[in-house]
Amino acid sequence: MLMNSLVRRVLAACAFGAALLLVGCGKDAPAFQNLDITGNAQFGTDFALPDTAGKVRTLADYKGKAVVLFFGYTHCPDVCPTTMAELTQALQQLGPDAKRVQVLFVTVDPARDTPNVLAQYVAAFNPTFVGLHPSDTQLAKVAKDFRVYYAKVPGKTPDSYTMDHTAASYVFDPSGKLRLFARDGQGASPWVHDLKLLLD
């Protein structure tokens, strides 16, 4: 069951990446290590989602920072904690520039990821990370806007389900422009490389 779940996530991410392969391939495009989707108007350009304190957050709240918009859930057994740890390492390696990066974790499992659970989860990786807790309706909208796949996979008990979801993040530059589609589980180095380019 777990292997099938992982295969579905990988295939979804691969199909998505293939559809974007030619985006941002101009001569003067920066040499990003993640997929450059600069100028692709088909994707969400903003969001309006409540944080764990109930305050609605948008890109405008983080003007001047590179924003990593990451979709996942706290009960994720593999991809989510790995990527969160990699982002933590990347920010450590960025040194003072880390203050100009904001990681936003959008839960795709708002039923189990209560605001309190979500707040503790993101803070365990880095106190600057922010958890976003959408309602079911808000989640459906932002997932559609950013073409994020998510689906509940039943477990042996009602509470032991897992969530299949797109294994990737979106990255905005400090001006609020959507720039990158970043695959999860890539290690800290590509994050450091690409965030430095966006912050220059």
C-alpha cells in the first residue's frame, strides 16, 4: 500500500514536471536547479489562507522575501518531514540571507492537522516557518489554483489514513512573482543554490 502511494505521488509529480519542461528556457534565464516556471500565467499568483492563529495570509505579507509554498501534512511518513528538514538545513546554510526567506506549509489534511498540531509541527523544524490551515473549501481552491493533487488513502482504522499529494513546492521571488516548481526530497544544496539566485 505504501509503495503504491509513493508511486502515485512520483508519477503525479513527473507528469506535472513534464508539462512544464519548456517553461523558462530562454537564453537569459538563470541556471536554476529546480524547474523554472517564470511567466507561466496558468498557475496561482497568490493565495489567501489562515495561519494557525486564524490570521489570513497572502503574498503581500511577505513582500521582500522569497516564499516557499509547500503542501503536505503532519502525519506524512516520508516526503514531508524530509523536505522540511532539507529546508531547515538550507536556511542554516544561507546564513543572514535566511531572514529573507519564508517557508509556508499548507496542510492538505486540515481535519487532523488542527491549528495547534500544525503550529507545533512547523516550529519543530524552524521557528520562522508558518503553517497555513485552510478549510476544506479553501484547500480545494488553492489546490486547483496551483494544480496540486491530494487524496485521502484509507488505512486500517478511520484515523490511520494517509494523504497522497503532489510531492513538490512552489517558490516566489521577493517581488511576489512565481518562479520555481521545486521537487521534494532533493537535498539542501539545490534549495541553497536557487534561493541565492532569487535573492540576488
